[in-house]
Amino acid sequence: MSDSIYKNAKDAFIDKVEPERFVRLDSNVVKLEKLHSIIDTPFKIVLISGEPGIGKTMLLHRFLYELSDTNSVVALFQPAFSLEEFKKKISTKIFGHHVDPMEAMNRIDGTKTIIVDEAQLYSIEILEYIRILADTQKYKFILSLHQNTNEEIMAKKHFQTRIAHTIELKPPNQKEFHIYVQKKLFSYNAIEIAQAFTPKMSNKIYNFTHGNLRNSNKFLYTLFDILHYFEEKSPTLLKNKIVDEKFIEMSAIHLGYINA
Amino acid sequence: MHEYDRLYQRWKRYRFKKILKTILFLLILCLVVVGLLFAYRFKTHENITTKKLPKTNNIILPQKEFEKHLKAPSYKYRSKRKKSIKKKPIRTHRAIQQPVPKTIIQKPLIIKNDQVDINELKRLFFKAPTPSKALIIARRYYQQKRYKESALWALKANELDKSNKESWLLFAKSLAKQGKKREAINVLRIYYKKSGSKDARILIQDIINGVFR
């Protein structure tokens, strides 16, 4: 089974963080460039918003990967559920041990940028603490959060005045989505499948997932998993095609996009 | 059974339903299209056959009148033919002729020639009656705007050959020219129902729309 041409294709769409294999699309490259352009400016808070699964976390990982030679940026990708835990996490990341970030801020040379992913999960208390830290001008925050919660935080006036930029991520269009699938397949050496995978097939998947990258990855993983299975068990079903469109429908049924 | 095998069975059922739905949709679409075409055709037909004229509620009544018209001349014709054998045929036919309008009298030479021609034609007709001779006479009268006579001779032609289209149309035109539009349309409707003649249908429309004057 490991010799299957679908094995690599399946691996390409496993939901895992791989900043080195980040797929550059027109829509996300612009946002990445914007982050690079504002990182050295004296901002307090930058918001990155977008619907779940749109690629915010991937974008932040890539951003961090591209800044790997500097130590002025740290990131919290796992949320903290209490203020103490939050303080502990950021102090450990910045100072290497647990201290109060407010007391230890004088030890910082210049400023520290803290990337906070899934900020919508943080309590008001922690968000207030973030605001206070941002006011010291020793800490700068890049908060990534879901689109609906963005409005809630924006509504808080004292928070609003501290937000320098808001970067909103949108799903790729159909053309970009096809490029995304192709690039992913090529990056995992699934060349044969990439060549057989037509824009029509990409569009069909896009119609189900609306370009949501997490859902699309799940869909494509399921598709290649099914193909992998039938290649072994009933190869005649594949009808000498690398990707038959009926398997796209089967994936849609399996994931609940089609009620069959 | 592996979950993907079950999935394949589900997909087959889904595919079957999808094809069935597509066929049903196409079938309904075809029926709708055919229905619309039929309705359109029926509506067009209805406009021609049932468009009401003022005070024309009963189609049967004018038909009866028309049948009377059809029978009356034939009777006259037979009786007069008998007479014409015994007596001078030209005189007898002068009896059924209407007085020549004054406008025609103003051009005596032409009228005379026409009259001579018509009389000659009548003589030939009574000698050996044919629908074509009756029609020629009817046409002459129609050209001379003597519509009563042209109607009569069109009827004679019709009596001899019921399927002769021109006899029907000329009779209807002659009636319409006399201002009897309702009767003319009824005659044409009878003929249209019998033959489905396109010319009859067009003439009905022309009379209804006032194009035919």
C-alpha cells in the first residue's frame, strides 16, 4: 500500500503546521508582506481576523519562520486560560523563566512583539492585561482571532484606540484554490496526481468547501484516502483514471456535504 | 465491510437518485414545453374560429342561413335552365341581373363589351354548366363591383363543386363588400372548419381587422 501514488497526495493534505511548505497565493502573500512592513513600526496591537480555517495560523507560522533569525518576536499558539498562565507563558518565551512581564520589562532591549493566536479564546481579564502591556510600549501584540469576535473587541473603545492595523484574511478564489492544490501536490512529489487534477475537479471541491483551507485539506485528504483504498481493493472502480470525479462525490458524502 | 465499501454503496444510491431526478426534470421540462406549444397553437386557432363579432353569439344560425343561400340558387338555376331551353336563355338571365349602376353606364362602350362578354359567358354556361364558367362570370361581376351578382354566381359555382376554394372565398368577399361582414365570416368559418384553408383564415382575419374593405 505504501507504493501507492495516492500516499504522497494524502500526506500533502494532513492538517499539520509546515511553514517551510507554506503555499504562497496572491491573497496571503499580500498579508504576509503587510505584516513584514509593520513589524518595525511603533504599533501597540495588530489584529488578524478571518473565518476559522482560513489560514491565519499558517500565515503566522510562516511569518515567524521568515523572522527566525531575530529574537524580537515570540508566539503563543496554544491559548492560556488564566492570567497567571498567560504571564507564565509569555515570560518563559521572552525571559526564559517565570517572572512578571510588567516587572521584568526593563530588561527588554527595544520592544518585544508577541503573537497571540486564537485570541478569541482569551478572557476579558487577559485581554485587558494585553492592553496594559501594550501601553508600556515595550510589548507589541499581534492578535489572531475569528472574524465574529473581531467586532466584539473592536467595539471596546479603549481597545479600539490601540489597534493600529487590522488584517483581514479572505478565502482564495477558485483559480487560486486550484493553484493551492497543485502546489501542495507538487511539494509532496505527487506529480502524476497534480497533472491529472483538473481545474474542474478543484472547482467541484471548492463548491463544497468555499475555499476554506482547513476544510479543503480535510476533503482532499479524504479523497486520496478513498482512492488509496479502492486502488488496493477494487482497482477497476478507478476506470484507469487517476482521479475519477465520482470519488469527489463520495468524499462529499463521507464528509456530510452531500446528504445521500 | 469497510466504511469505504459502505460509502460506495451510498454513492451508488445517490447517483441513481440523481439520474432519476435529472430524467424527471427533463421529462417535466419537455411536458411544459409541449404544453406551452399546444396552448399557443390552440390560442391561435381559437382566435380565428371563435373571435366574436358584435351580435354573433350563435355559429349554427348563420350556417343554416348559409345553407339556405346554397340551396336557393341551385333551385333557381335548375328552374331557369329548363326555361332557358324552351325560351330565349339571354332574356331569362336578364331577369336575375341587377340594374347596371349609373357609374358603369357613364362608360357605355366598356360596359357594353363586358356585358356582351358576360351574356356570352352565361349563354355558354347554360348550354353546358361548369363551376369554372360560373366562377368566370362571378369574377367579372366582382370586377364590375356588382357584388350581389358575383355572390350569386359564386354560389352557382359552389353548388356545382363544393370543394372549390375560390367559389367560397369569392362568395364571402362579395358578401363582405355588400356590408354583410358577419355572414361573410360565418361562411368562411364553415369553409375553414371543413378544409383548414389558410386563405380562408387570412381572409377572416382581414375582415375582422378591417383590412379587407
